[in-house]
Amino acid sequence: MTLLASFLNSGGFHAIRDVFFLLIVVFWLALGYWTYKDAKRRLDDSTLIALSTAVGLIPPFVGPFIYMLFRPPEYLDEVRERELETRAIEDRMTALDIRCPVCHAEAESSFLVCPVCTTKLKQACTSCGAPLEPIWQICPYCETPIEAPAAGAPPALGTRRAHRRTR
């Protein structure tokens, strides 16, 4: 018993005890710092970041676990990236809207002419009358080869207005 009492009263024990408490305090502050950094990456509001850091520090060693239960599941960068991807998908979907190049009226992919301004939108197949895309070499509906436009012929997308008769 005297050996234990002499060890507890020695300078070596006091040094070990002080280093141990110092490590505990450093670990506690590191957990608070981690909570602050994580909250900063997940939250926009500075008040919520301060509250999260306080929750991470005040109940020592338990606070970060409490914070982890209530923190947002995504980083702000992930949220912004997801919003950008959603916006890009929406832009691609609206780009699929076919519009008349002259009057910008909505047109369906099966329209040969614009119903508003009568602009020719697509060429019709000579055999089945189906609308053809300008780059197609053959009609996919009836397998009729598409003749290349003659040299000097007007382009496929032109205006086709009804001529008015003047009296």
C-alpha cells in the first residue's frame, strides 16, 4: 500500500495525469472543431452553425453524436450539384420542344409546316408522306430512298406563304 501511495504522490504520476487530461481536452476541442467544420459544410445559416458547434462542445464527448443525429444528410455542395443537374435536365427537356424557326410557335414533330405562319418545317416522303428529318437518307417508314436536293435548290426549311389574289 505504501508503494501505491508513494507512486500516487510522485512527480511522474502527476506528469502522466496532466498529459492524460491535456489529451482529453485536446480531443474534446477537436470534436468541437469537427462539428463546426461539418456544420459549415452542411448548413447555410450562421446561427445554426453556432448552435451545432455549441451542441458539439457542451455535453462533452456526447455532443457530436447528438449533432450527428440531427444534421442534414447532404453537404451544401451536393445539394447545389443536384439542383444544377435538375435544371440541366429540365433545360434539355424544354430543348426537345420543337418550335418554328420563324414565328417560334410550338410545333409537333409530325408537322410538315407551321400551322401559324406556314413555314415549311420538314420535307415529306414522296412515297408515304411521312415527315422526314433533314439528315435522313431513307424513309424509316416505307424504305424509300430520299433524293438529295438538286444543286441550287432552295433549302428544305423555307417559307411557304399563300399568295393572295388581288382584285
